[in-house]
Amino acid sequence: MAENRQYDIVILGASGFTGKYVLREAIKFLNSPSSPLKSLAIAGRDPKKLAQTLSWASPAHTQSRNIPILTADTSSPATLHHIASLTRVVLNCVGPFRLHGEPVVAACVAAGCDYLDICGEPEFMERVEAEYDEKAKEKGSLVISACGFDSIPAELGLMFNSKQWVSPKEALNNVEAYLSLESDMKLVGNFGTYESAVLGIAHAEDLINWRRSRPRRPRPQIPGPPPQKGPTLEHQKGLGLWAVKLPSADAGVVRRTLSTLTKNPTGLPGMNESPEQITRREKFWSTVKPAHFGVKIANKSLLATLRHITIGIFIGLLGTSSWGRSLLLNFPSIFTLGWFNRVGPNEDEVNSASFKMWFVGQGFSDKSSNVGLENREPDTEIITRIMGPESGYIATPIILVQSALIILSQRENFPKGGVYPPGIVFGPTDLQERLQQNGISFDFISRRSLSS
């Protein structure tokens, strides 16, 4: 475990499109009252670009002008080991992670420092878990991917919904999340996010084969039958949305958390928890009910949803061949109908955007009924919602920085080390409350009985 290091946090890739927003968010908490963040450094390949980013991120923050700039490159293990040896936590913003992430994890594990990233790439996360979990436990390095919009809202959103099923008689069966990205201007995504998606499609078969080759994960006992496969295009009339399945990392990350919880029903013991903290952790997990989980991208407009389907068809058809990927990556604006480009969104486009994520939970009002749940359809529905600012460059930095601050201030409440999904680590903490204090809300929307 990294103690008495020169820096509390090093942001790697701080001059990247997302990294610069992470830096701006972190500076808000540098040496602020009650903040555990007392020292911060930034790292990347180009010191000149890092200096420009620092000026952009903190024009009125005189103290931040003294933030050290470190040179590090994912193709140079020695530079990565150097920065990992200087800090308690590395925040990795360098993607695509399948290309650049593993050397950073290796350096952090070897140095015994903690590692958080904003990865949304399932294969990378699962391979890191298989390769580095035991090493991380031995070295005292906590490795947690998906600490941004992928996939903490999905993890905390499922937990928030499941906690609304308060009666001991009630049983949750499934939760479907509907993600709506909204803007007063046009929605524009960064090329790095798009590149990761294209590469994910290209290696989808590799992920399937990888999972088949691994030992089967423990699965939670979920009351009732698995939900039936619905139509490709869904009209969610209750929410007034058109929706289509979103091939994101969220569902896989949630399944990993529920699998870990199945093995550890009271959560992960911390290395130096107080009796009070143990009680809080065990009480929290006793209120969380596992469920089948899925995510869909949604919009009020049918035309906008058909646009999502068209983009998915382009990436699905072209992403499996090298020439197709070349077309996709060389002409992102064409094949995403203007959604992604190499420039990324400007400040006005970022500030005008927001997200809403509804969680529609269905289950049973009385699991003790004489009729077996496996033969029954859910009779109760509870809807909750998370909403907040733009997902990639405002919400993601908020989530990542608050996660890091929790690691810094509550490290004794976590395992010595290991590779974990974020939900199993941050579920029992005050992360939800911190997000609410920083502009991301969690709301109960409705409860109703379902007609048979």
C-alpha cells in the first residue's frame, strides 16, 4: 500500500480531452477545507501540452500553477513505474485502454499504489482482473476500472432501485436502465470514445472466447424467471421513450459486482475497519437485492433512436474487418451521422448537454406466495432515476474525482489490494451522497402494480 508518497494523486493523460476536465475538477478540491487531496501532479507525453492544459484548467487558481508536470508514456514502462512510485493514487485517462492501459496497471501494481480509470472496455477490465488480481492483493494495490460514467451510475443506480424494495416479502427480479443523452445544442462525442467502441466491436469475438475459457463466475440467486427478450426497438410508453439495447460495459460490470457479492454476501472487508464501519457495510449489503440487468439508449424521438440503430449497423458491419475499421476511424463524422469527430465538443456543447438514466425495476410484492416465483410474472414496478450534467466531460470527472477522494480519506475501509469493479468497493461508502452534492441526483419516481 502506498503511504507517505510525494503526491496524493497523479493524473495520467491530463492533456487528453477527458483528462483536462478531470484535472479541472480535481483542482477544485486541492487543499480545500476537509479535502484529503493535499498534493497533485499531472503526467503525460508532452510537457508543453500539459502546461497549456494546466493554464486552461485553472486560470484563476493561483495555487494550481505550482502543480508538478511529470513526463510519462505508456510505451515506456520505466516512466510509468517512476510516477507510480511517487503517488498514492493514479487516475488513468489514457485510452483506448486495450492499447494503452495494461502497462499502467502493471506499474501501479508493482509500485503498490492504487489505480482508478474511466475505462468502458469489458475485455480490458476482465483480462486485468485475471492477470493482476493476485499480484495486486500481494502488493497492496487497489485496481478499480470503470470509475466514470462507465459504470458507476449503472452500479449505484441498480443499488438505489433495489433499496426501494423495502418489505422483506418483496423480491426484485430485473432492472432495465434507459439512458437518455440530451442537449440544447447538438450532441458531439470525442474521437477516443468512438475509437474504443470500434475496437470493442472488432474484438467482440475475442471477448466471447475469453469468457468461455475462464472459470464460471458465481451467479446470484434471483427470484423468478429471467426476463424475456424483447423487441429490438422498444417503445417505453411509461417514460415516453423509444429505446434500443446499448452494447456498453455497464451490464458486464454490474454482473461482476453481483458475482463478487455472491461470494462475499456482506461485502469486501477492509484491512483496518472499525466495528462501526463493519456494521455499516454489512447493513448496506443486506438491503441490496440482486437482479437481471440491462441498459438501453433511449430518446423521446423515434427518428433519433433510428439514428442510433443506423450508427450501430455501420459499426457492426464495418468494425469486423481491417478495411472497414479504417473507414470508420478515418471518417467518424460520416459513419456516426455527425455524432463523433476528431475535434470533439466545444465548451458550449459540453455545458449544454445533460443525461437522464431511468431504472425500471420489476419484481414481486410477495415472494412467500404459494405459487412458485419461477412460474410467475413480476407484479410490481418501481422506477428510479439518476440525472446530471454532460456525461463524458463533466459527470465523468465528478465521479472519478469523488471516487479518488474516498480512496484517499477512507483507505482503511477497503481491502489491502485486488482488482474489483467499482460497485463492490464504493457501494457502502458515501459516494452517492457526494455525487448528489456535486450535481448528480438520485430520485424515486414511481411505484405501481403491474396488471397480470
